[in-house]
Amino acid sequence: MPALPALKSLRHALMRAASPIPMRRLGQGQLELLPAVLMRGRGLATQRALSNALWLLRDAATGVYLATVDGKAQLTLLQRGPATHPLRQRPAGAGLQVLWRELGIRRSDAAAGGLRPCAEPSELWLAGRDRYGRPLWLAPSAARAWRSMRAAAGRDGIPLQAISGFRSVAYQGEIIRRKRRRGLSVQAILAVNAAPGYSEHHSGRALDIGCPGEPPAEESFERTAAFAWLQANAGRFGFRISYPRDNPYGIVYEPWHWCWHPPAAGALALPR
């Protein structure tokens, strides 16, 4: 394995990648390892590289393809100009404090209303595809619960769609960075998006749910048969709505946002 400074935090995951672990997402922080077979090539050269690889190494914030990894954990860089390749750059600082300072977020903003930090798991499972055909990554127990709940809803004639699942701290920061560039205030952004490090999507247990014909992440979802079904049945599978009306966190009402909670946290056991 080449000595690339940016890979220090991902070294353990890269060694695990030497043995194929199908349909898993590995890594934490700025870099992520994804099964190459699930990824779409951007250009003929990238398609060819993916066809010969087990894993794709990607920037978790921007989605830029950085390298492929083979069965011996050997990297092949996908970008030209190896001397200036992102993987050869020593990270300037990956801590939340550094990111918050860049975005103009204070600790009191991040934890407003009692929001709690959410850590990224080191491994996520493929739970299907989202509405847009992208791989849907969730924590293992949440993935099993989502598949069971979606199947049960389907048997009742209710099609459920995942709009989004896992979202990294790095990508959450990129979302807020883009909104800040458009001139939005921190307060306006945090009423819709939790601060990096505090989004339930980081945990791999949260899902934004929709249904065919309904625009994604809109309050109108509460008037659908899908939402009525979720209200009546989601608790049986461990899912609870996170941001009801007048929630204490200062987050707008999100009828589409549901989070899986383990039985020890109060949810019922998953039906068999």
C-alpha cells in the first residue's frame, strides 16, 4: 500500500478490503470504500478501472472518485497529476471544531434544543436502492428493519421509497457549505439541516421516506396513504418519527424523517 497521508485513518478498512466483504460500505470521516460493482463509471477509463476492482475509494464530502482497490488492497489512483492527488495531501484538520469554524457554527448552535452527537459507524450494509437508483446504506439492524417494513407495507398495497439513508459528517458539511455560499444564514440552515456531527443520518439508522408521485422531503407527505401507514405500523419495526410538529430541537416538521431505534431504547422487537 502506498504511503499516502490522507489514508492514515482508513488503513484498517483498506486491510479488511483485501478480503471481499460484499455489499458493505467501509470507512469513517473524509474517505469511504464502496463495492466497485455498485458504482457507475464516469468515462470509459473509470468504467474499465471499476470492472477490474473490488472497491472504490471516494471522497465522502464531494463524491469524487479517488482510487480503486484490488483484492490485495493495492490502490490505483483515478485522477491525473499524482503529485497533487488529494490522497497525497496531508489533511489540514478533520475535527468537528475545524469544520464548524469554517461554516460559522457554534457549539451552542449544533446542540440547540438538546440535539445529541451522532457517530458514524465503521461499516454499513446495502439496504437496496433509493428513489434515484443510488445504493442505500444503513446500519445492519436498520437495514434489516427497513427491508421488513417496506415489504410489509407493499403487502398492504403501500409502496414506500427511500429518499436517502446514511449521510457522512463530511457530506453534511458540504451541504451546509453550499448553502452558506448561496448566502443563507447559519440559523436558517440549521432549521432544516442538523449541524455536522449532529444529524441522525450519520448513525446509519435514519431514513427519509417518500412514495411514488410525491415530491421528496415535503410536508405534503403527511397527507399520503404512506404516511398514514407509517404512523400506524412503523413502531412495530422500530422506526419513529424524529421531528414532529413543535419539536424541541428547532428543526422544521419533517413527516418524512424516520429513525430506527434498538429495542433497548424503547422500540418493539422486529416482527419475524
